[in-house]
Amino acid sequence: MTMTSITPLASSGNSYVRNIGSALLGFSIFSALAYILKLQRQAAVFGVIVVSTLMWSRAVNANMIDQSISISRPASLVLLKDIAPTIVQEIRYAGSHNFIGRPIAGYQAAQCILTNQAAHALAKVQEELSKSRLSLKVYDCYRPQMSVDDFMAWSQQSQHQEMKMEFYPRVHKKDFFKLGYVDEKSGHSRASTVDLTIIALPVLAQVAYQPSQPLLSCLSPASERFQDNSIDFGTGYDCMDTLSHHDSQQIGVIATYNRHMLRKLMDKHGFKSYQKEWWHYTLKNEPFPYTYFNFPITD
């Protein structure tokens, strides 16, 4: 009788286990490689995102995005007097009554220049105010990049603090950059930001500023600071102090009401406020959010 050789079950099982083990090991290696490749792809995508973001940020900071180096006013920027001639203008940086104490580079004329959109939005605010025998008065509008550079250069000159008593009596000049009072870029250079106040009609005569006159603190009560015919907003214009913050609790009832009135009107007509300065507003949908113009202000 022929004997049939039968492979022991144990031996067959060991081979099966080895085959399964090899398959699992191969699958594990394949999965690990696939996972590594997936991580690499994700890392590559993440890297592209990070690099792109950094490049975009650097471009903004370096003034590379949509940077205008115009030597004359573009057609899209207008003289406010041509759009809203009844708005009073007192362009402080074209003269000496400002926190530096001299005319600022780039202000060759005392004119308010704005984007067409911002100028027409201001005209609507003016129309509404006029019904209450009130008017807007602007202190600053478009500000060339060269003017901002002038601010920055001045901030590095510790010896020049001639206007401290009026404009920053409680602030150290060395802290200007840290506190955000001066910066390498300004929203004003995008031509949709404006510094303004409200005055009563008919327009009251304003005392002419004389460089030799004693300086009056911008923190003083309205009757004791420089008389520039503005209604009371709690401080003078360009007062670099926490008292100028929109929601300051240290100002009187009338000044608080006036700030709220101005902010409500400006918001209604498309402007957003700046918390640290009650006079500072920017058009919400500004047409040139990344453009810092650098042409001088002329008539």
C-alpha cells in the first residue's frame, strides 16, 4: 500500500502565518511610506501657504503692493472743495500749528484731497449736519508718504519737542512709535482717511495761531485750550493722550454726546472710526486699500 505523505498541520500553519506576516509587513511599510508622502505633500502645501503669506506681508510692509509713486494727483483723487465746497478746511500740516511745529514735507498747499468715493460720502455727512446748522471742518485728508517719512525722521530727533505742552503733555516722545502715534505707513496715504471735527454755523471767527504764542494744553477744558471754533470733543485736535480715545470716561457729558453724534453720522455714511482718536475716520470700502500715494499736495 502506497503511503501518502501528508504535511503536518503545524508546518502548514507556520507557512500560512509567515505569508500573512510578510503581507502585513509589506502593507505596513507601504502605508508608512504613503503616510510619509502624504505628510510631505501636506508640508509642501503648508510651506507654500506660509511662504506666500510671508511674501505678501513683506510686500505690504515694503510698500510693494500696488504702490503708487505718482508725481501728480491721479484723476481718481479729487479736491474736496470741488465736491463739498461748504466743508471748512484747516489743514494743520500745511502750517506750523501741529505737533511738530512747522510745515510738513509734501504739504505745498492747504488743500484736502480724497478719493472720489470718500469725498462724496463726506458731502452726505455735511448735508445732514447742515440741517442742524452745523458743519464739518477737516484738519487732514490725503497725506503723502513723504510726509509720513518726515514724521518718522522727526520722531528720532529727541531734542525737538517744541510743541509738547500743547499736543502731548503726558506722553514721552520716545514712546510715539510704540503707542502708534507715528508709523512707517499711514492710512491717510491711501486717500480715504480724514481727520475732522464739527463746528457751529454761522462759522465763528477763529484765532490765528502765532508760533510765538504760549502753548495751551490740549487736555484743558474747552474754554482754556486753543480756540479753533470746534464744538467740544473733550480734547483739542491731535491730542496724543488716552483722553482722545473715543470711549474715554474722563471727558464731560457734552463732549461724550458730541463724539457719539459724530461717530453715528460717519458710520451711517460709510466711515469707520479709530478708537484712539475721536477725529480720525476711514472709508470702510476704500478703493485703494494697499496703495500709499506719494505725490505732493498742491492746489
